Amino acid sequence: MQAYRASIFHLEDDPSTIDGEAHAFHADGLLLVEDGRVVACGAYAHLADELGDTPVEDLTGKLITPGFVDTHIHFPQVDMIAAHGEQLLDWLERHTFPAEAAFADRGHAEQTAEFFVEELLRNGTTSALVFGSVHRVSVEALFAAALKRDMRLIAGKSLMDRNAPPGLTDTVETGRADMEGLIADWHGKGRLGYAVTPRFAISCSDAQLAMAGQVLAEHPTVWMQTHLSENIREIVDTAVLFPDAADYLDVYDRFGLVGDRSVFAHGVHLQGDAFQRLAKAGSAVAFCPTSNLFLGSGLFPLESACAHGVKVGIGTDVGAGTSFSVLHTLGEAYKVGQLRGESLDPLHAFYLATLGGARALGLEDEIGSLEPGKIADFLVLDLAATPLLARRLAAAKTLEDRLFALMVLGDDRVVERTFVAGVERHRR
């Protein structure tokens, strides 16, 4: 058994929907881990008798939290993060598609995958829902890199059979064959999972979307991920391509892609009726504030989505997103709320990044908090990682004040250690 003594914080429920406290905080806490799972988590004074002869690692002054859950990120866009200019559709043509074309090469895919998963861990992300390129080898390389580190990673190859450059399109037949092969080889291997991944409606024909829905129905334990209602021009172009659909969400719904294992990135321009339908289906939305700001896409209505009962997680959306850091992304989510006249509570923000993200993926029984029995994915955060952060936190009067300072001033430097299934996978 491993034992860690530090301040400990995690969410036990959604603080925006319940009366009373939805979190647990132990100023002097103890986390016990055995065989990769949490055995106990609570106040040191209450748990010390359970230690026996187990040595305690004293991390006094640090904060232990669950690992972060990133519900939307693009593996093949690492090398064009911070690419200047354009909004969504022109940005894809100018920057994204040329970068993704390189992933036809297995060596490039493998080298990038190693960097990508290390960067996730360095930023405290222990679970992620990831887009691959259209190439099967890109997802194979990513799965192999994550499997070596026992990460909880769900990914899929992008489906694109139209409106993409040569070398970045597949067909209904090749898309199905690639997915069936990836599911057979990787889904359920270690902590890996497969996600059926239509890039977005614009890139997929009716036949491609119908095939995606068929594969999803034939493999009920896989996930579905795509983009929805991100950009005004994208919405208009989608309506032209699918004139019989009632709206953008209906495009996916008519092909069987809206369900309780579906995660839709962005949803910036969705309104009440669409949120109601998503909530009824049990689908989730990935809130991606840095990319929505970077591409000028708009301001996600978080309060409206939550009020309708939609599951919401946080997404860094690299490479339109500007940072792998979930902490930094939470700070930008707060700014988006301010522009909408809403104030994101720091407890709710950390919920989105941990237990909320786990619920968005249907994995709340496995990850997202430090409750006994869950897999021990956790972080050790350095509350004095920078002089400014140390000074600000020294003046903080409440837990909420400390958490807010972390999400506004924090970044990868705060993540001192990252543990995956009880094994240290990163140390700053």
C-alpha cells in the first residue's frame, strides 16, 4: 500500500445542482492506494490507524486532486497549435489539413504520439477523449503510447469522405474496415476505448454517417465523438448539405449518433430545444473555451446547458485550443462566462475538469474523484510553483479563493507529479 499525506480536494457531486457541499476537502489529509486503486481518502487523524507499517510520503504544503479529464483534443494538431489567422473552416484548410496529412507516415505518428501523451501527463491530464487523423496508423500509434502508460484514453480515426483534400479522405468501405480493425485490436485493451469519430457533418456524406451509426449500434460499448454548432458559417454550410434535417443536431440524430455515449464538441450556438434533446438522450457537450476564443467562434452558454441537464466536460481542443493545461483552460472558461454575464464558480470549474468530465464519458464509477474503489489517477499540485501564485495563495481566505487563484494563475508548472493507476508517470 502507498500512503500520501497532503491537503486533499475532490468533488463528490455537481455543486451547481445540489444543496449543501458537493466536495470533500481535508487540510491535513491522507490518501491510501493499493493495486492502482484508492483504498481510503480522508482526514489524516481519522485514517492514521489504518496505516499499519505502511510508510507515509509527507507532502505537506501540496494539494492532491484527481487527475484531469480532457473531453476534447486533437492528437494530429500538436504541431500547428498557435497557427495565426482565420476562423474555423479557413483555418482547417490553411493549417489543420496540411498538418494532419503527415500522419499517413507511421514514424511521424509514433514520434508525435509519444510527445502528445507526455504533454498530457505533464499538464495533469490522466484521461482524454481524442481525435486521430483519418489514417488508421495515427490511432494505432496513439493507443500504443497510452497503453504503455496505462492511461484511460478514448480515441478514434476521423471519418471524412468529402470536403477534404486528397490524402485526407476515406470511403464508406475503408472507413468501416479501419474502425472495425481498430475496435477489434484496441477497444477494451488496458484502459483504452474506441470512439466512432465523424469529423463533422460537412466532411461526411449521408452514407458515411449512416455507416457510422451502424458501427455504433453494432458495438454498444464504444463511444461517439464529433463537432456540433461551433461556428456560424459551419452551421450554414451544414444546413445546405442536409436540407431535410430540422437543425444541426438532427443531422446526427437521424443517423443514430445521438446517445448516452455521445460527446459533442463546442455547442456554442445551441439553444434550449437542442439542449433538451441532448439531455434526454444522455449526450454530453465538451466546453472548449480557448479554441472558441482563438477562432472567434463564440461564447458557450454553460449555464443554459447545465440548467437543461446536459452533461458538460472541459476540453482543451488542441490545436485550435491554445494550451494542454486544463487549469489554464478553466481560467479561460471563467472569462467566457464573464462576457456572457455569468460567473463560473471555482468549485463548478473543478467539477467540469474532474468528475463532470468523467460523467460526460460515462466513467464516473472509475475516475473523476478519489472515492474508495476508484482507479488512483491523481495529481500532486505545487501551490508555490511560481512566486506570484505562492504570494496570492498566502493571502487566500477560503478554499474557493484558493481554487480560483489556481485556475487563473496556474498552468503546467503547478503539476508537480502525475499518477496513473497509482504509478507516478510524470514528475516535474
